[in-house]
Amino acid sequence: LLSGEASFKLTFAARQVRDSAGDILPFTQIGGMALGMRVLVLGGIAPSRAIAAGVVDVTTEMIAQGLFIFIGIALAAPAIAADPKLGPYLGWLEGFALLFAVALIGFALLQLGGSHLAEKYLRPRSIGASAAAFRDALHHLYRQRMRVAFSVTLHLLGWFASGLWLWVVFRALGVELSLISAVAIQSLLEGLR
């Protein structure tokens, strides 16, 4: 998302800090996100650009997660439908996945529309200029459709890698499990999370 503005080393460090702090902090991952944005600022990225990149990154990760969950449900659907105890819940599972997708679209639209509202109502105050800079940075990033699509793709590959990792762990434990089943299990776990 910040190609040309930030080095790979800086963005990698910011992401590692974000994920590590988000995993360690007891109640929220938001602290990790804020720390990742702070690393970008300390690396020379303007605060409005760093925050916008963090917001868009989280959004593209959630979109990829939603796709991963849909793929997992599709992979697991035959087994779930065949199970007499789980079969009746397949429709609910699909419905919640669809609701998650609608919420993601609403989240992205809220970012775009909310940034205009923030600028409008905060303009008289000293932070109005910051709100305008954030809005401009956010809209600039979303206009970079190829970068946004690439970010979604990278996140989706990361989610698939988590399924591959689960398959490796099961294999190391001596459990026979297909790669497709491991991906389906991991995606359903992510959906529950």
C-alpha cells in the first residue's frame, strides 16, 4: 500500500510489531495496529499516510479473511451437510458468513464517508487539517485499486499459509488429514474467532 514511500524493511517491521503486539496484548488487537502505525511514522511516513495505510491494511486483511472463510465453508459444506448433528446449522453458518461480507462492505463505505464527516465537523478545530489529510490519504490509497487488490491477495495467501501450517502440525503429530480439510478447519476457526 505504501510502495515507493516506505521500504520493504520498514513495512515488514511495522507489520511484525502490529501482529506481535496484537497477539500479546490481553484484550485487544487495536493496540498492535496503533503500534504498527507508529513504527511507520517513526520510519518517516506522514502520520495521516501511516494511519490511512493501517486502516486500509486492516480492511484488506478482513476482506481476505472473509474470502478465506467463504472458501472454507465451501470446502467443508459437504462434510457438514452429511453430519446429522451439524447439517442443520450449515444455513446459519453460510448466513453469518454473508452477514460478515455485508459488514465488511459497510466498514469500507463508512471509512470513505466517515472521513468526509470528520473533516466537515472538525474543520473549525485544530484537528480539522489532520482530518482532511487523513481523508485525502485514505482516498488516495483506495484509488490505487491494483495495490488494494494486491494487498487482499497477499493477505489471502497468508490465510492459506495458516491452513498449510495447520496441516503440517497435524502431520507432525501423526494425524492423517488432507490439506483441503486443514484449510477448511483453519478457515472455520478464523470465522469463529
